[in-house]
Amino acid sequence: MKKISFQDYLPFIFLTAIALIGIFLPTIPTFADASKYNVADIAWILVAASLVFLMTPGLSFFYGGMVNRKNVISTMMQSFIATGLISIIWVVVGFSLAFGESKGGLIGDPTTYFFFNGVASGQPWGTIPLMLFALFQLKFAVITPALVVGAVAERIRFTSYVLFMVLFSLLVYAPIAHWTWHADGILFKLGVLDFAGGTVVHISAGCAALAGALVLKRRKAHIAKQELQPANIPFVLIGTGLLWFGWFGFNAGSSLGANALAVTAFAATNTATAAAGLSWIFFDVIRGRKPSVLGFCIGAVVGLVAITPAAGYVGVPQSLFIGFVAAIVSNIVVHYKNKSSVDDTLDVFPCHGVGGMTGMLLTGVFASAAVNPAISESGWAYGNFNLFKNQFLGLLLVVSYSFVVSWAIFKFINFIHPLRVTEEEEELGLDVTQHNEIYHPTNLSVNGHGKLADEEVGVQQS
């Protein structure tokens, strides 16, 4: 057993303090103005929030299947831990920072909903309880820092990444969510359209991923130009299926009601995803590569990313075009990234960052009042150059802010606690060195006696 330092006690001390504070906070009557609620809307957003939650374990499978076999568990854990970590942060102060009383359109007052104070008894958010809206938004806050894992996988310390998630959630995610989705936010007032998180989730995570890859520098295997095989491609397929399924809650749920807009967003999401998956593998074929499971899965995720900001603003035919184009753009960026010295392990920046940027800009091209009447009510119109300009300005602000602040967070953590594992730990793999667990994939085959035999992959049994 290793010697326990004071740093090892700190996470437990913080969690203990938070739990003890909860004892002394009053219990407030719940769900005021219940007459204003719509039961169908409540039912749908409960389901949608559950679907979005499912995306994080889906992401864990998606990432875990693509890394080296000795880093499967650590990569999956680094994503999945966000479900616990961000849930607590969101209740304590995260929701307040994102949706609390605005301070100059930049950030919410952290005391507005401190420890969810006033959330249960708050005024309805449209036709649903404020608490349900807060829980729905929580799932977005959970998956965003989990996305960054893919860029820094196979070389970052678990404890360092946990600290990054905390600081990223407070200093990057919450401000950008406030700018974009709060009625007084600077991007909201500018007229930037982001239906379900193109800027808030994907561009912010993609740019943070690039910052992390640059600060952590390259893996030893990347420097040696070793071609590492994915540990488990069926995991990637399972993860893609869970992400695709959960994304219906992500996008269609962002209508915040059981209404026609939810149906449109659902259809746009599925169409863009299908087009992007096919576009990726067909584009690979004309470049001399074979169509692959990984290619279709990655392309499908790029389509999901690209349609996210546009899902409630564009028609189904336009969503097909968005998915088709986004997959090609991201595919090209991945190709050139692989020729560079940037070690973004699982191509988070080309797929989520660039895919999100493509979707944001094409939202400015195709957004239509015929799909979402709120556009015309705000003075925006299909093909309006001002809308495209606003999308571009919003994109620049989020890209700059997320990259610079995330880079500073990684540098700060590295100053107080090593970000990167040692060379020996990297060689052994993070599963063993960070978690003392080992991934044992197996194949089932028929032995000479006609019975199923369990063989470890890569091991020839006599």
C-alpha cells in the first residue's frame, strides 16, 4: 500500500464539508405554481434528461474501445467519473453560475441557487419545473468535460484530470452556458443561435482538448510513430449506438416540451448523423482507404456534433447537407492533424471542435423561421448575413476563451501537481498504475470437444 499524503485526503475533506453543509440548509416547499406545468412536457423532459445521461457511459465505451488495451479502464473511468463529480458541483454552485442572476451578461450570481436553494420552489421554466430544467442542463454539464478525455488519454494522471474537470466546469463551461442560454447572456443578446450546445458543449470541449494535448505533449508511442491498434472495436460500436440514441434527448429535448419542434429536431438529428457516417466512409474510399467500422462510427458522431446547434432551426433536407459536409471537413482535419506533431489521442478537436464550428456556421446559413418561429420574432431570417456574422463572432469568442482558459487551467494544475504520469507508468499503462485494474478481453471459441472455450485475446492456448 502506498504512503498516503495530505493531497490524498483533500478530495474526501471537500466532499465531507459539502455533505455537512447540506445538513444545515432548510428544506423548502417544492414545485410552486404547479398549475402552470404541462404534464406531457414534464414526461418528455424527464425521458430526455435520462437519454442525455446515457450519453456519458456511451462516450466511455466509444473512447475506451479506441485506446490501447492497457489504457481501456482508465480512459473509460476518466469520462464516467464526470457523472458523479459534475453532479455535485452543479447542485452546489454550477447551476447558479450558468443560470443564476446575471452579472453583466458574463456569469451568474453563485448565490442565486446555492445548493439548489430555491430551485424546487422556483418559478416554472416555461411549462416544466425549474428543477427539471436544472437536471436536464446538468447532463450537458456532465458530458462536456468528459469529452476532453479523448485528447489527453493514455498519459494524464487521474487525480489531475479530476481537478481539471472541476476547474473547467466552473471557469469555462458555466460562463459559456451563461453567455449562450441565459436571457441576459452576451451571446444570447447578440443573437447567436445554439439550439443544444454547439458552442457550449462541443466547441468549448474541442478547444480545451487541443489545449490539453499541447500542454501534455506527445505520448512516447506517438513520438516513436507506433501504430497502436484499438483495444475493442465492438466497444466503439456500442458507444456510438448509445451516443446516437442518447442524442435524441440531447437535441429533441432542447425544445423543452413535447411539441412539434422536438419532432423536427429529432428528425434533423437522425438525418444528419446518417449522412455524416456514410459521408465519412465514402470519402475514405475515394481516398484509397477501405470503409471501416471506426470510420462510420466517428463520422456518425461528427454528424451528431454538427447538427446539435442547428437541430431546432433547420429543416430535414438542410440537416442532411450539414452532416455530409461536417464529416468531410473533420475527416480532412484529422488527416492533416495526423501529419503534425499534435497528439490529440482520439481526435477530439477535429471531430468535436471543428465539427461544432462547422455546425455553428451552417446554422447561420440555414436557420429558418419556417422551422422555428422564434427566429423571425427576433428579427432573424433564413439566409440573413447578420445571423451568419453573429454565429461567426460567437464562435470566435468561444474558441478563444475556451482555449486560453483551458490552457491556463492545465498549466496551473501542472504547477501544483504533475499532470502527466511518469515514463514507467505510461509504459505499464494507466489501468494498472492509476487504478490497479486490468482489462482482460476474451474470445469465445469452440474447442476440439465441441464446447465453448474462453481464450484471452492475443494468447494462443494449447
